[in-house]
Amino acid sequence: MLTTNTVIDGPAFRLDSSALPASGVDDGEPRTDSVELLRSGAIEIGIWEIAPGVATDTETDEVFVVLSGRARVDIEGQADPLELRAGTVGRLAAGARTRWTVTETLRKVYVLGTV
């Protein structure tokens, strides 16, 4: 957890590793790493990382900022994919079915929850 009145090095911060369920992996071995920085009511803020590969997911309400890496996110029913790179700010809607094609390990700061 992130304490008040402090900063961290987002691109270098140590994350906790976890394997993706096999049902969500389409190609490669895209492991994920994350750390929860703050939870307040229905809001969660953290850092999340995914290694190269292809994975599918069903999203929750999220706003994020990409710190490093590259990926394309195809969203079911949406013609144009999201092209992610360092500095990209994005929003995903709850229930969106996505396919992440990660070409360079991607790390992002996220805010989950509804306001």
C-alpha cells in the first residue's frame, strides 16, 4: 500500500507475480504482476504489468495510464483496437470482452471502480 505524502518509482516498483488462468491465454506465456496501492470503498488504485503474449479478459470499470511497454487491445464489438504505449491514457468499461496482444511488457497505473 502507498502511504500518504509519498512517491514511488512506478516503472521500477516491485510487483507481486501471478499466473493467468490457462483459459485466458491464447498465445505465449503472458504472466501478470500487480500491486494494490490504495483501496477506498469501491475504488482501487494500483500498478499492473503483463508480459508479452496474447490473453483475453472481461474488464471492470477502469481508467489507466501506461507507464511502459506496448500492446494492442481488441474489444469485442468495437472496430478499432486500442494501441497502448508509454503515456497512453485509457478507459475500459465493465463487461467489455477484450483480447490483449502484448508485444513489450506493459505496465500501467490503474484506477478501478465506479463513482
